[in-house]
Amino acid sequence: MTPRMTDHMKRAEAGFKTLFALENTLKTGPLEPGLLHLVKLRASQINGCAFCIQMHVAEALRDGETQLRLHMLTAWRESSLYSERERAALAWTESLTRLSETGAPDQDWQLVEANFNPDERAWLSLAIGAINLWNRVQAGFRAPHATSLPEAKADAA
């Protein structure tokens, strides 16, 4: 795949500085890093952003996520590897990422309400919106992804 632009971050520097500041702010919020990794990776899978998929897999592995959970993420509904809280976040991620198809159904929102406090709900929705923006920019410009991953920590048996 040939990149459409390689200097888009320089050409819209102020905007990208704002996006990076948002990412840093999300890290200071109430959501656990592992949950954010799953949300970002799932949205990136749906949106087909290779750059973001590679980056979020690498970050999740670096932070101790297991290979099995990352491999099973596309089938999270059929897997017992994810907590009720993670399932609620993943359902909401899919709903907001596919907004034109889902309309953000009440059923998914009720799962969010049952598993996240009001502050966390706001942060979760903000994180989902942010990754969707990153996906659209990076996939739109066909940003090239890295071709290797860090060594994974051994999965717990």
C-alpha cells in the first residue's frame, strides 16, 4: 500500500498536537490502561486501520496483555476471556464506531450504565471518539504500519 501523504502531521501540526494532548489526557482519566487498549484495538479492527492495529497490539503486549486475548478480540462475544466491564466497553465501542448502522442502541448503553460510573462513561465515549478520529486520519492517508511487534510476555497458563 502506498501512503497518500507522509507529512500530514506537519501540515496540520496544531491539530495533531491537540490530538496527542487528548491521548495524554485519556491516560490520566479513570479508565484502566488495559481497557483502553481493547477499546482502541477493537475500533481499529472495525475501521480497518492497519497502522493503528499494529500500534495498539504492540502497546497492549508491552503493557502485559496476553496474545490470546488480543487474537480473540474480533470474537469477543463468543469468548469467555473478557470481563463484564470489558464486554460493556466493547459493545459500546462497536455501537459508536458503527453509529450509522447501530444508532447507539439503549441495550448497549444500559450495559455501560451497569458497569461504569458517570465519569467513566464520559471518558469511555471520549476515548472511542478519539480512536475513531485517529483511524480515519491514518487509514485515509494510508499511513504505513510497523512490520514487527515487541516480544510478548509469556501468557499465563
